[in-house]
Amino acid sequence: MNAPLINFTFDGRALTAKPGQTLAAALLDQGIRLVGRSFKYHRPRGILSAGIEEPNALVTVGSGGREEPNTRATDLYVYEGLNARSQNRWPSLSSDVGGVLSLVSKALPAGFYYKTFFGPPKLWLFYEQFIRRAAGLGPAPTKADPDHYAQRAAFCDVLVVGSGPAGLIAARDAVRAGKKVFLVEQDAELAPSLLRDPAEIEGKPGRTWAGEIATAVRTSGGRVLTRTSASGLWDDQFVCLSEKLIEPGQIPANGFSQRYWHVRAGEVVLATGAIERPLTFANNDLPGVMLSQAVRTYVTRFGVLPGKRVVVATTNDDGYLTARALMAAGAEVVVLDSRPAPAGHSSGVEVHNLAAPVMARGGKRGVKALVATVDGAERSFACDLVAMSGGFTPVVHLHMQAGGKLDWDQAAQAFVPGETRQNVRTVGLAAEPQPAETVGAAGNPKAAFVDFQNDVTVSDLDLAWREGYRSVEHLKRYTTLGMATDQGKTGNMAALDRIARREGITIPEAGLTTFRPPFTPVSMGALAGLATGEHAQPTRHPALYDLHAARNPIWLNAGYWKRPRAYPQGAETLAQAGLREARTVRTAVGMCDVSTLAKFEVQGPDAVQFLERVCQTTVGKLALGRGRYTFMAREDGLVFDDGTVWRLGDQRYLLTSSTGGASRMATWLSYVRGHLCADLKVSVTCVQEHYAAIAVAGPKSAQVMAALTRSEAPRHMSVVESTIAGAPVLLMAASFSGERAFEVHFDASQAEAVWQAIEAEVLATGGTLYGIEAMELLRIEKGHLVVGPDIDGRLTAEELGLGRMVNKAGGWIGQSCLSRPDFADKQRKQLIGLEAIDGKAIPEGSMLVRFVGAEAEGHVTASGLRVLEGGSIALAHLKGGQARHGEEIYAHSPTRRQTVKVRVTSPHFYDPAGERYRD
Amino acid sequence: MKQIPCPHCGNRAQAEFVYERSADSVVPLDAEPAVAIAALFSRANLRGTEEELWRHAHGCGMWLLIRRDRVSHHIEWVKPIGPEALP
Amino acid sequence: MSKYSALQLLRGAFNGQSHWQPAWRHPDPKPSYDVVIIGGGGHGLATAYYLAKVHGITNVAVLEKGYIGSGNVGRNTTIVRSNYRLEPLGRFYEFSLKLWEGLSDDLNYNVMFSPRGALTLGHSDADMIRLAEKGDAMAVQGIEAELLTREQVMKIEPCLDFSRQARFPIEGAMIQWRGGTARHDAVAWGFARGADSHGVDIIQQCEVTGMVMDGNRVIAVETTRGRINAGTVAICAAGHSGHIAAMAGLKLPVESQTLQAMVTEGVKPMVNTVVMTQSLHCYISQSDKGGIVFGGDPDNWPSYAQRGQPVTMELAIQQGLALIPALSRLRMLRTWAGVTDMSFDGSPIIGPTPRDGLWIDGGWCYGGFKATPGSGYLFADTLANQRPHLIVEPFGLDRFERGTPVDENGTGPFPNHR
Amino acid sequence: MTEVSIVELGRGALHQLELWGDPAPTATRIAKALGHALPPAGRAEGDVLRLSPTSWLVSGDMATLAKALGDGGSLTPVGGGLVQIRLSGPGWRSLLMEGSLFDAESADFAADCVATVLIDHVTVTLRVESEASCLAYVPASLADDLLRFWQISAGGLPL
């Protein structure tokens, strides 16, 4: 029975594939050999491998936001409608203008760019544009990705990476021992090596045997994942897996295209196999020169014969399996074996021993002949396919990522896993690769490629060595060896061999570069998971969010929070709305959501002792029902936050601090309580989100509160418990605006009722809602500080003008570090006010200079205006500023081309005596 | 990504924890200025094993003292810090 | 030293590029040097180069435990800029940036310094004010800075997400056009070749294992290749400063932490500048090979392993994808990590130590790469004259106990609070 | 697709109980009043859920508890800050593996087990109610975000 063929396109050409074929298999099946162009010289390239190690056959697939460049044709299963395009060529794959670079390649050896393009940086910038356009591989994507990527945790006893026979045996043994097993395979099929080399295992067809083990894994609570690559192995057997739920460019049925797994395993078994090594000879990069096992895979697994006259060039026994498979499929085969003829051995194929390739002949349509030395003499073999095997490189990447060491296997000429400090072991061919000989590079070194994708040749390695780049890391970085998308999976050993020969040392002495995650490239989308676009970071919605939203404010992203900035009426701009709101507060009343403030309940017999450690002000003297402004110093003595502290009960206090510093404050209080004061009888409970809070400010605020609570409003800096709209509230008479004002704190579940009651009363009293914009204007005029611009973590309480509030008895944290000598310097920056002499707005953030051209002596931290009278004012930090009141200087902003003459003043512009706080 | 045995929550992923400071940088309350300054502004910073203060920030929230090798990341032990607590 | 030029490359086309000489020698250590520099990274090699070239002090050894450039000079995100808020930092990094501008010619080694613009995005009006403040601080010091509107940013970097519902909406930016990137390895190699040509001995595979003291004076270092006497010992081993200083009995205001970075597979040009942001922790640029280079926060825990935390990188990628949604289908190709000296105010430490004859250049946090030429030049001057150069005076080791930190972010003494 | 239902229950009346000093005598009094001991780390019983070594989340009758507590600790209202979300159906464990690093699929995480964990950047306290459901206490300001995350994730759960 023939399954229906699958339709796809390659460079616009309509083609078909058999089910289960990779794109590479399908292209070879259709006789297409030229698939890509190399990175540097734009040399024509075909398909080298049949797996994830492919350096040459990279294509772009998908369209729109699903366009995926640099997709390996060997690791992409053809699906209906697949649209694949070749890359890095113009105007077309077969006539690529960039190919001229091949002709001048002699002047462009490794690292040529370090030796030329001198001159001013602008000149390099000019050359660089051309280099950048020529470099890069696939097209740059331009659209957002419409698909989802899941990120998922998993825990298992044993994670087996690789489902070849060794991995399957490990999985089976673990299941038998009662373990929960994860079995991971990067191929679409389990045990792909059994598809290449069918075998009977334990008396069953290999595939049946494999299927039974997979079933056992599943039924014992484990998982079997195909199309899944173990990309990184981190501390404590933490393994990241990337699972393709669909093929690149395909449209997902449920919205998800990949799943990225974070797996914590008790043990990791690496059955990662080995990657075949190419041989290094001239023009070994021609289309039609392929890895031997890959050829066998195409023949046996995919039913494709990539050539009819084949030279198999090998340094090991595995090449003979390929020769046999090819002959069985009807190809004419010659084997070139680098080793002497074994006695009494007959393989039934034409074999030349002591034979090694020197040069391939051919062009972009593929290889036509292979020139080889056979027993010292050069011979040419006409062919349309070369299947080469230079031995096998065990996949030790994950072992090395786990901190494992490597040993040298002389027989296999390969690095194999050594000891490791994690619970990780390697089995199968990754631990015990097949024996093979190492054959040095042959033929013209300028055309003998070691790193195919990056066009690194043997002569590049020689040049690097000659120039002193002899450590493997130098060699890699200088020549870009192993830095292409295949990360040197095929080519590194040939390079090491060359360098060891030049240096007169062994390969293990030459060493190896460190393997770092990922093993194979991982989609950025998968690494981000669902946290993309507008959900890249959570947005915090205050309890009153929906109420604001219904009133159509201009929003402000304040850290994670979404807060109303102003509630414009009609066509008002932000500035107009802010000023109107502020003026209404000054003349009548306004209400504002202040729910995001950090709030902590501090309770217990030792609450005062705790608070007087944390706050730089006194707390012990606070009478029941009273509150005060406070600020906190870091251990280095500098102020980092401020707020208020209220005595709600005999041993019960409420501490508020800044919104932006909330989590920092929570951590800090937790440290002081949990570590420095563990013996105190005190509890510190974060109630930031429990209490929603509304500030009501303005000369009519007491009237509003009285109406709402049907009782006299508390006096300034007093707190009472009351009820609004049936909800219990804490009514704190505190002001951030310079007006008589209240903060109403209440259980956030009562948000709607309380808000609506207050809003009705405020509006009925001629008041307004106000947002952050008005709040800023009001607080700047009053000279209240905010954490961030004004309290910037660089000044002491004294320098912020808070000196007289500091608890003289001491005992607060940070005190001892204030004894450092430079704090005595009166020329340190201090907080001051500024007023514009000619009324122009003072640019926030501008530098304070004595004259334009002088050095900066400070800067404007917050800029505002006199809300009712007009006139620009600002808060600023100025060197020695507290002694400079009255001085005229300039607020200078070169980036905004504004310079404003200002007078240094006290930072309190509005009601400095606080008379407006009295009813 | 270490696995950290929280004495209160059991084995948890490192991402739930926050490193806060090395144990040698703790400034005792009422420390003399010289002691405070030395603790705050110099570190052994050993290329080896040190004691550190961590917090199970996205778990029980408690402070922990962890003895750990800063090269291999191997954790020797984890001890709870804080007020007296019930099991 | 054979001169590098296009002509020489062309000559090579006809002789198989066989005329190139080693870029530096591989000498054995001599018993004694006037100056021994510990650390063959960018800073150590640059210090040696300028000591020899500017001050004529050529009896210098650079000791490197592995291969030169194996530390942070080869594990960063290659960004060069001088856009700092605080004056001492601006002054220092601008001095360095000026050296970058002539570095390829000076070294006769193309370090590919590419001033394609260091763009710092603002995501709110508050961000824009802070950017203006930084730009103004720069401009007052004579460092060019430009504020950009949202529309201007759109023209410069169209790949960014300009939609209004973006999680990090783009309100504008500040750009330092003279900022950009450089080829990191080339910096180490160029300085090495330059220093070597002036007679400096670059000694690789030579680890310092101890310091020999005579009273309070350091007179020699013990190494895996024997004792080497020194008139002056200079520590240029950021990441491992604390470990080295401990050999002289010193504790530093430094904690070693891991900083990771990554690069995607290469694509044709899509990111034109170096994209940073005022309120996020990721920075993005595109290499000449087409890979998108990504950096994020440090891992925020002490570690000497050149190995990061996967989740830290995932967080940086989440932010990066929010800024440039089209990055989603690119693939992360390679990650790396460096061990950084996190100082206690975010600024470097350059100058004398409490030990006579021992000087330090470290504490670079994540700002060391762009500092390389400036640090080398000014540290060389400091060593040659045995007093801190005026520009590095604010960065003395004793500033913490004096109470004059240079705290760019105002976050105080704990690196992980930054 | 694995079945899971996600229901937002809104805010509830919750208090945080914290003990200071020597907790033993207070705990004994409370146990008598509650009719059961304060649950140990990682557990819940009745209306009481252990949050940390020194704190519990409690609902129900506060008066009895407050009386038993005396001056051995504090009882602070916190319910306004937490939104409760119930995950139920055979897929709730599977859903909790999404965007998390905690083993909610472990058989040890059984009825009345409690864990505070990180899910999609949000710190969430989970209480297993029974094999059929799990209750999540989510910081109120982040509940919308987490709900959206769970709703999308539920559509892509593996089999």
C-alpha cells in the first residue's frame, strides 16, 4: 500500500515527498543536490548528514510570523504545504553573485578582517555595512510569532537522553527497578539507528523491541518524548528539553508549536551516540560528498539512493555497512579504506586498502570524481557520490555541561566521558565509540574544509597556528571554527588533529573547547514561554483598577503597577487635566487611589524596639491613635525609603512606605526581623494588598470625611477606626499634598462600595478625582520627597533636610556607617528648592551649573509649578546647597536645549508652617 | 539551577530562592563603626566554600544559612534562621 | 612586527599567506621584572601595552593562568559606550571611548570598533526624564548625547514593538551615537601583539599561586612556573581579584558573580544599534556575523563557575522578545558566562592597595570590556608614576571606608540589590 | 486535551496568624480552641493553613482564635490581598506543572498539603483540597495575569 505523497515546495518548485521523509531525504529523492551556499565564500553546498549535525543544508521555512530561518533540511520532516527556501544566495541558488567571493578567497584567509579596514571608526562602519549584509545566513524575521510556547516542569527518577539500543536498555532497566523514567529522542522515531541498521534484539525485530520498552516507560508513569532535544544540563541534574510539537513553519492545531521542559532528574543517562566525522581533503564540501552513515540512512530508512556510482572512503569498519546497503540498493560501489587489508577478509566489494581521498572533482551540480592515494599512488575514481567516514565523535556535550571530564580513547581516536560530579552517566556509543583511524588532511589545504558552514579550511588552521593562535580556544575564535549553527559537531576533531600535528603533540594534549548549552539551537520563543508581548512581565492591577478603567484615565506604568495618571475631561491634555485636578485639590477637595503604598502591620510587645531599629525617627513617643512621617536608612547610613508610622493599638503599628520600594522594604524588614532581631516578640505582616487606600485631600476634605463617617474628622496625623458605606475603614489624617488630607484604608474586597461613597461625596462637594500627575504637582510644591528621584539612595537624612527629625537617641540601623569621614564634607549634595527667575519651566533632570560651560554641581530631581499662582519651581540636589539659598544658578539641559535661570530656595514652597493642616 | 533543600519546604528549585549576602557581611546591631564598615565593605569572597544568607523568597519566605562551594556550587548544608518556630 | 594592511593580504594571495609572523612570542618567564601584571585579559594586556608604549617601561611580564583573553574580555556582549550619569564614571568611560576611536590604527589590529549607536530606550515619561538627566550629565561633560522621540526611534530601530499595548511601550530613547560594539577577542589579541612588539613578555599557562612579602611590601609572586621577582605587582584579574588579593592578606569590597550572555543563529541585518533600556535588564545587538547578542542580569549569587543559571537567561529573553517580537523564531545558538568582580557601588577599583608595591585594577562589575583601553592607559600611568591618575582617583579602594562611593544607581553596597 | 476547570472565587475573609516568642504554650491554647493542633509545615487542617514556620493563614471564626492567642502572637486581616482560584478536574496537577518548577504531580502532594511556589513569575500558595481539586491563593494584583496564563496553558496540556 502506498501512502499518499506530501506536497511541498523548494525555492518555489512544487515537489513531493514520501511520508516520513525529511526535507533532505525528499530533495535527494528528487535528485536535488545543491541546497545552500556557504557563509563566507558562498560555495555551493549540498547535504552532508542526516541529522542535527548538518552544517550545509539550511533553509528558511514558514511564512509571516512563522518564518523560520536556518532550519536544517536534515532535521525537518516534510509536511503538506511546507514552503522551504534556500538562503544566503542572490539572485538564485544556482547563480549566486556572492560566489565571486570564492575567487578572491586567497586574499581573505582566516582573520583577514583583523588586518585591514584601518582608518577612523566611521570608515569601518562603512565597510561593515557590506560585511553585515553579506554575512548572516537566513533572512531577518520581521513579524511577531503568532504561536504559543509552553514551558513545563517535570520530575523523574531517571532521564534517558537518546533512544538507541543503549538508551532503551537503560530505560527498561530503570522501569524494572520501579523508577519513573523520561525517555527523550530528538528524532521523530524511536531508535532511529534501528531504522538505519535494522536488527533483531533479544529475539525480536528491533523496532518491536523498542516499542515495547516505550510502552513500559509510559505505563509505569514515565514519559516518552520524540522530536525532543535535551539542550542543556545544569546543576543538580536539571535538564532543559525542547520538544517540537509540530514541524518548523507548520501551523499548530491548538496554538502551541513547542514545549520547553524544565526537568529535574534523579539520574541522567546519556545515550547520545556519536557523530560521524568527515574526511579532510580538497573540495570535500562539494554537493554529493556525504557522511557514510547518512548515506546509509537515506538508502535504508528513507528509500532514497543519493548516488549510483559511489566511492566509500573510510577509516573504520562502519563504512562497509554503507557499501553493502548501497549495493543492495543497486549502486556501484568502491571502498577506499585507509587501513591495511586485514588477512582473510572478504567483503564482497571492490576495496582499496591504504587508500585515502586527496581531492574531489566536480561543481555545483555535484561531485564527479574522487582522486585518492592508493598505496602511495594517486588514482581517480569517477563517481556521483562520496560516502566518507573519518570515525566517530561521541556526543559528550551534556556530560561536559554537567561538569564532567573527558578521557581519550586511543582506539576510537575520540574523547569519551570521564568522571563527573553529578549523577550522570553515559552509555552506548557515546561512551564506547567504534574504533577508527585518524587520517590527516590531504590535498590542497585551501580547499579542504574543516568547518563547512563557516568555510574554515586546513590552510586557515595552519595560518592561525603560524600566527601564534595555538590554544584551541584561540584557534576557534581566530578562525571561527565551530562557531556556526552546527557548533562544529562534525569538524572539530579534524581541526584538533591538524593542530596537534603542527604542534607535535597528541590530540588530548591539544585539548578541547568547552561545550556550553545549548546542544542544538533552541527557539527564543520556547525560552520565553508564554511570557511574551504584553505579558512579558506581569502587570499588577490595584484593587480599584476596574473603577478607574470605567472613568477612562490616562494610565501610568509605575513599575509593575498600572495607575491612573489623570482623568482628563473633554479634550484636556495630560498637563491640563493634571493642573485642573491639582487646583481643585488646593481649592476644594480631590480623591486619589494610593492603594499601592507598601504597608506593614507591626505588632507585639517589642514592636517599638523593632521599629526604632528600622526607622530613623522616634516611634516610642507616638501616642495611641497618632502617626508621624518617618524614613529609613540602609546599613551604609544613606536614606533609602520613607513613609509614615501609625500607632493603631497599644502594641500595634502600621508602617507605610513607598510603592516602588515595597518589595525591597518587605525583604529588609524580614531580614531585620528574621535575622538581626530573631529574639524579639514582634510580628511583621505585609498588608500592602489587603488594604486598598484612597487619599482625600483639600480644604474641604475634613467636611467630606465628616459627612461620610458621620463624625468629626480626626486631626492631622491622627488615626481613627470608622465606617464608610458600611465598611470598616482606618481613617488616617495624613497629607502628601500640603492640604488637610486623609488616607482611607480598607479591606480591598470592599473597594467598590467605599470608592463609590467617597466619590459621590467628593463630587458633591465640588471635588475631583486626581491622579499621579496632580499628586506630583502638589507634593513638589509642598516639598514632600519621593523615593527614586529625590530620595535617591545617595544622601543622608541630614542632606535631605530631615536632620531634625532623626532620633537623637540613635539605635537605628545605619548609624555607625555615618561616622565615615567623607560624610562630614559640607560640599556633598543636599536637597534644596529652586524657583525659576523668569518663570520658564525648569527641565526635570537638568544639570545645575553656575554658568553654561561650568561643571555640574547638582541636578533637578523634580520639577513643578506653583499650582494656584503659577511660576516654576523644582526640587534639586546641589553641592553644599543648604548653605546656598538665594544664590542664582542655571538649570541646564543640553539634550533639550533649555537653560533656565533659577534661584536656590528652601524646598518648601507652600504653607511651610503647615497652617493648612489645622481645621 | 540548583536544587536547594529548604528546611521548611523540602527540595525546591533555586529560582524560588534569593541570595542575600555572605554570612561575613552581616552587620550586627549596635556594631562599632569599624566593625560595621569592615563587615559591610570587605569580603573574603573565597574561591571555595563559604556561608551565605539566602531567603526562600517565593516559598515560605524564611531566611536560611547555606554553606556552599562557590566553584562547584555543591551545598554542604542548609540551616534555618529566624525566630523560634513550631515543627 | 610585520605590519597588517590590505596590501599585505593581497601579497598573501600570491604566496599562500605564508609571510605572516606570530602575533606574539611564547617566552619563558625571566627571574625578575620591573612590573609583573597578574592577568592576561584585556586590562592586563592593555596596561602592559601602554606601560611600554607611553612610559617606556618594557621590562614587564603579563602572567596568564590559561590562554590570553580567556576571561571576561572574551565573554561579554562587546558593548562600548560612555553614557553614565555620574561625573567620575562619565569622565573615565569617555576617556576610554576616545581611545577606542583610534585603537585599530594605534594597534595596527582591526578591533572592529563599530560606533553604530548605543540606544537606551525609555518606556515611560519617568524613564525619559532619567534619560534626559543622564544625557544632560554627559553633555555638560562634553560627551555627546541625543534624546530621541518615539518617531525617531522608529526610524532607527524599526524592529522594536511600537504598539501602544506593548508591555514596555517605547516613549523615546537616548542615543550615544559614538557608542557601539567591538570585536572582543581582537582587543585582547591586538593589545597582546602590541605589547609583545615593545618587548613585554606574555607568559601563558602561568598561574600565580602566592605572593612573597618583605614586611608590608610585595616583592615577588610564586607561580606554577616558578618565583618571579617584581618591582611592582599589578592585579588585573577582575572576576578573581579577591582570590589574588587574598594572597597578600587583603579582603576587597568585591563579590564574584556570574554574568551570562548568549547569541542566536545568524540572520541578515535586523538590529542596527546596541539596544538597551532604562528600566529593563536586557541589552541586544547584532554581531557582524548576524547573530543577535543578548545579555541580561547577573545571576546575583556568588559563583566562580563560568556557568550561569538557565532561568536568568530566560527572563532576559522574555524582556528581549517583548521589545523585538520578531526574535521569537530565531534560535539561541550559544551561551557563555563570565565571572565578574561585583564591587559595592557598581564602579571599578583602581589604585594602590594597603600593601606596598601592590596595585589593583578590578571591580569592573559588568562594565569592564568597554573600559579596556582606558583602564589600561590610566592604570599604566598610575603604575608608572606610582600615584593614581586624576581620572581614576575617585575609584580608590579606600572610598568605601571614607564614605565616597560612586554609586551610579544609588542602590547601596549589595551588588544583588542593583 | 487534559481536562481542568479554573474558577476564580474572589477575595475571602482571611487572617494571618503569627506567633512570637516561645510558640509552644500559645499553640497548645490554640489547639484546644480549634479542636486540632496548628498544622505543621506544608500542611493544612480545617480552616488553618501553614504558610511559614511562624505564620498560618486562617479563615472562619476569629473571636475564639483571638481569645486563645492572647498575647502570644498576632492575628492580622489579609484577605483583601488574596484572590482564591480553584483548579479542579483530572488535569489540575498537569496544569500546575506549566510555568512552574514545583512537583505538583508527586503523589506526596496529597489532600491538605500546602506549598508556596512560583508560577509564571507569581508567588502562589496552593492547598490540595482533594484528589479532585486544588485551591490557589494568589496576590490579588496579579490574579488577572495568572488566570490568563492558566487559561491559555490549559489549552496546550500534554496528554
